[in-house]
Amino acid sequence: MKWTDINDIAIELTEAHPEVDPTRINFVDLMTWVMALPAFNDDPKHCGEKILEAIQQAWIDEQE
């Protein structure tokens, strides 16, 4: 997975952290958790605030 695979990342985060409210996560933790996903293999330098916002929103949508 790459940073641009936002929906796939959201699904993986929902499965990996079912107890977490994605509206309460900070971007530092979110970035760390994304990079820890087994299928994730992208450069951390390719991540930015806009990508993290999109991942967070997709994660919120996935939980609803």
C-alpha cells in the first residue's frame, strides 16, 4: 500500500484498531499506525497533512 491508497488504509486501520475513535487521533499517531500496517510500504517523506486528513476522514467514514 502507498499513501494514496486512502480507502485501503482506512479499512486496515479499522481492522487493526477497532477500539479507536478516529476523530480523536493525532496525526503523529496516525502516521505511525499507517506505517506499521503490514501491507504498507511507502516512503514517510511522501506523507503530508492533506493525506493524513484524507485517511482520517476515510477511517471515520469506514466506521460509520
